[in-house]
Amino acid sequence: MAIFMVVPTEPSELLRPHMESLQQAEKIKFQLLPRGEYFVSFKGASQELSDLLGISDGTKGSGVVASINSYYGYASNNLWEWLSAHWEH
């Protein structure tokens, strides 16, 4: 699966519960970041994920969905392990 960064552009009470239900249905997997962004593992394109999340039409909130091609930085071991486990090799 590909990894995407989902960045909400405004607070929404609808996005996170919707994402949790999609994760329970095994359509996505996500890791919530400390400032409210998400890493999302999804098989498909950015627009398809945006549509699924209800961002494209604004029904669940607004935000940006970006495909991640590489990553680097300093973060907790849990985040690196999640990325490594969900990165499509």
C-alpha cells in the first residue's frame, strides 16, 4: 500500500470518527500525528483517498491529501516502525 499524508485544514469532528470506521473496515490504516495530521496507508491514488475520507466534497472536513514518496527526520520509534510496516516495498 502507498503512504499518504492527510493534513486537515480546519477542525472537524467528523473526520477522525470516519477514519476510525474505515480502519475498522480495513479500507485504510492510519497513524495520528501529535498536531492532528495523519499518515495513511491506502491502496489507491490521492484523489481516491480524498473521496473516501469525505475531503473532496467537504462532507467530513477539509484538508490536503498528499502521496509520500520518501521520508526522513527525527520521530518516535513507534512512528518509524509504523511507516516501515506499512510502506509498499
